[in-house]
Amino acid sequence: MDPGCRSTSLATAAAEVGVWAWDMFNNRIWVSENWRRLFGIAPGADIGLETVFARVHEDDREAIELSVRRAAEGQADYVGEYRVVRPDGTQVIAPPVSAE
């Protein structure tokens, strides 16, 4: 996937979903504009995995961190569904995601 691809941005906006790609070696995450909106992250802000975890509801965080760690170590595919807490305190459910 080309993170800068205009068609990716248009498709995610139309579907009201966000897309992200994690560079594990540099702990940098590219996200679509819609992902930023869904998570309440300012345009242009640097995003690392800790930024994502900080937005996950505290009751869901441990399970998501474990799932990401196991996937990064090649022990399992990543599967996650969790609540996001925005800076204003509102909560949304992140759509279920999976990655190999």
C-alpha cells in the first residue's frame, strides 16, 4: 500500500474507517486522515505505538498490547477490536482489524 495514495484516502473516508501502517523498526506509524479524525490526533503529529495505546480504553489496553506484541514476534496474527477514548472524553469502538 502506498500511504500517500489519494485513492486510499478517498476510500477510507467514504467507508468511515481509518488505515494505519506500522514501521516496527523505527516505531513510526503512518495513518490516514480519517484515522487521525477517529482517534483525535492532530494533523502532522508524530505517531508511535505508544500514541495508539494511549488512546485505547484502559480496560482494553492490556489485551491489545499483548495481541500486538504476539503478532510482532510472529506468534500469532494480529486481531483487535477495542474502544478508543478521544481527547474530549468521547468513546468510539474501533472497527475489528486483523493483520498477518
